[in-house]
Amino acid sequence: MKKMKKIFALLIAMVMVLGMSTAVFAAGTGSITITPPEGTESGTTNTYKIYKVFDADGDGDAISYKLVSGKTTAPAGFTVDAGGNVTYTGTSTTGELTADDISAIASYVAGDEPVATVTSTGTADAVASNLPNGYYYITTSTGTVVTINSTNPDVEVDDKNVVPPVTKVIDGVSTGSFDTAGKNAIAQVGTTVSYTATVTVEKGQHNYVFHDTMGTGLTYNNDAAVTGIEAAQYTIKETPDDGDTLTISFVDGIAEGTVITIKYSATVNSEALTVDYANNTASVSYGDGNGSSSVPVDPKVYTAGISAVKYDGNNTEATDDDKALAGAGFKLKNSEGKYYKLDNGVVTWVDKDAADEHVSDAEGKVAEFTGLGSGTYTLEETTVPSGYNQSADVEFTIDTAKADPTEADLHKTADVFNNKGSVLPSTGGIGTTIFYVIGAILVIGAGVVLVTRRRMNVQ
């Protein structure tokens, strides 16, 4: 009896080690309930395969293990006596299975069919019911085997393999700005956005693959650089996986806790002008068949714009009855004194004479100067409708990126008014009339004086 209790105690200790299975030994049948790893995404599935290593029989105080039907030998580290009883004879002195013991058991069941296969979705448990008493080895698609407690017929176990955390931030914009958390940027079309992604190697690392998908508005610059691990531990695929812009695979066996850093960049292309924002999503798939995935991260790149609406400014007291004014031309100047030009979908800054001019239409609307990064800009009226005075310049500021920029943050507009020119003062008809009147008075006066003198001489 003492010998059996020692065997029992040793086997219970053995199955508490990472990467091992358990014995379920109470009378009748039992169940195993498996809780998926922390951080599992809602739509992710984890598949668990349960293998029976030994039969078991016990009453709670004593237990015996025997080979399952069809097996004639035990795995390395275990022996079978003349009565068919299985005992542990491995090298462990700590009550925990060694790595060699675990490998031996994995090889022992490798050719067997699992007695049960169960799947969890998201954070929901996976449950295997009606399992006969036994010593079980459980594998998972997330990575390595699962450690469970075997002191009861109905056992609950946590899959301690951890979903690899992935981060990705914007850490540079050649023309524009990004928010302090690196989640969003405002960038000019034609310029470069730089990214830093990290992958942390966690318990149960298996078949890690980094995926990055760049959406409309971004062009990958094919410049990924990986640090934190040896060159032999990763491969940047020349042909990315379906749907990927960038795919990097990693070998198994990288030390737990290792932080892998990936730096790369993209150019904001002309398609960014037609979308609300350009984004690219990064994640890591893992496990058998890479069927599981980390939570995706997707920093966004916005472009900004400036426009105006032109009015005739007839009513200087109120603007509600001002009429739209067509034919007014505008150019946009940046803080460096250069002017906007959109050339083959790329924003450039040129001398004023070579710049694009946007002219107000029949509704007074001035087409937006698109694809801008953050900064200070000046809208100048360069073509003034006939009969109107030139309007004052209008200054715009596109703020540095916010965590969640609004439409008003990104697309600035202003009402611009042209007043009709007033008629300047002139001599006109009234000035000439005065000269004629004065001349007539002088002539008449001279005549009166002449007549009066003649009469006086006659007398």
C-alpha cells in the first residue's frame, strides 16, 4: 500500500508541469473543461486533441495505471511490471517530469488517434465529456501541450499558452504629424510614414507568423528590418501570404519573453485622396496551421484638405443674402512660401507661377486643395472677378494629429467675400459748368462796366 501511495503522489506531481497531461482516475467517466488562453480574440478557435496514455483505476486513496489496449511497452521513463502495472522510473528528483519525459510521452502517443477532439471559440470553454478513467495527454493548436490537474474525474484546466501580444505604432512622418500614442497620423500625399511593430514571444510559442496588410492609400517601401533575434530565426517571405503586404515567419524555440522588433515604412499614394484614411493591419498567427491569431492593430494615416466658398459681399452687415460668386481663382501657400501643385497624384510645392489655381464655380465653391499634411497654410486670391476688389488672404492651421481626428480637424473651409469696387471721385460735368458760369458772369460784368463808362463820357 505504501508503495502504491508513493506512485500515486509522484504521478500527481508529474502532471502539474508545463506541457504535460493528466490522469483522470475516479470511478466511472469524467470530463475535462479547458479554458482558452488569455487574450484570445472573439472569433479565434483553439482545437484540443486528447490522447489516452494509460488506463487508470482507483478509489481516491489508491490508483493503478496500466497500458492501454494495443500497447506492449511504456514510454521512456516508465516501466511495466509482471502484473502490468505502470510506474515512473525516470530521472526526475523534483516530482516534476523532465523535458525528456515529456518528449517521450509525446512520441509515445504520436501515432495514436485522439480519444476526443474539442474546440473553443473566443473565450468560451472547450469541454470533453464521458472520458473513461485514464492518464491523458492534451495538445492544443495554439502551441504546446496543456497542463491540467487530475485529482478529480471532472477537471478544469487553463490553457496557459499565451496569445502573443503585438503592437504597431507610427513613429515618423516625413511631412505631417502623428499623435503621441502613434495610432494616427496626418501625412501629405507622396511622403513617407514609418512604423515600428513588436511581437513578444510567449509561453507555447509555435509557428509564429507576422502579417501586415496595407490598405488603399499606402505603398510598402519593401524595407522591413528585424531586430531582437538572430537572422536564422526569421524569414521575410519574398512572396507574402495571400492578402499580406509583408509576411515574416519565425522558427520555434525562441526564448520566452523575447521582444522582436520590426521596422518598415510606406509612402502615402494618390489613392489616399479617395478614402477617409489609409490603414494597415498587423497581427501574428500561430499554432498548428497558423489557425489562431492575435488581436489586430491598425494605425491610420489621414490626409487633410483646404477649400473655400466665394460670395459677392453685397451685404456687408449680414451675409445671409450674399450671392455666390464664380470666377475667383485661388492658390495655396505653405509656411515656407511655396505654392501647392498636385502632380500625378503627388503634392509638391513650387513657385507661384507654376502652382495650381482653383477657381470658384457657379455656386461659389472652390475645389479642395487635397492631400495635405498638418501645418499652417495661406489661401490667396490670384484671379479677381471683374468689378470686384481682391479679398484678404485667409490663413488655415491643420492641427497635429489627434487620437481620433474629426472631419472638421481634417477638412478646413472658409467663406470668402469680394466687395464691388466703388467709383472714385472725378471733376465730371459739374466742374466744367462752374467755369462756364464764372466766365459768363465776367463777360456780362465787363459789358456793364463798358456801357456805364460810355454814358458817363456822353454826359
